[in-house]
Amino acid sequence: MATAPSPTGIEQIGETAGHVWRVLSEIGPLSPTKLTKEVDAPKDLVMQALGWLAREDKIAIEEDGRTKVISLV
């Protein structure tokens, strides 16, 4: 029985972007640190997924004092 191939870099970023979107939809606005913990993926992959979502105008990134807060648009 053949196993499914592991996702490529772009596919992995896209899948993580979907996971990030679902987490923000369910929990609401989060800091990047809390979002990374909720998504349970490497920080660099979560940052790439955020870039993907930002490019598609799906998220807003706002300053809250010294912290950034990410929310869905």
C-alpha cells in the first residue's frame, strides 16, 4: 500500500494558512506567539502562512502597545 506523498513547501504553507484562519475564526484575535502555540506549527511556517493570508487580504495586523495582534478581516 503506497503512502501519500508529503506536501511540498507551498502546499504546507497553504495548509497552515487554512489552519491559522480556522484558529482565528474560532478563538478571535491573537498575538503571533499565542497563534503559533494554537496552530502548533513551527514559527517560521506560521509566519509564512500569515504572509499568505495578508497577501489575500484575509487578516489584519494591528499594534497593541508593544505587541502585534492578528485578526480576520
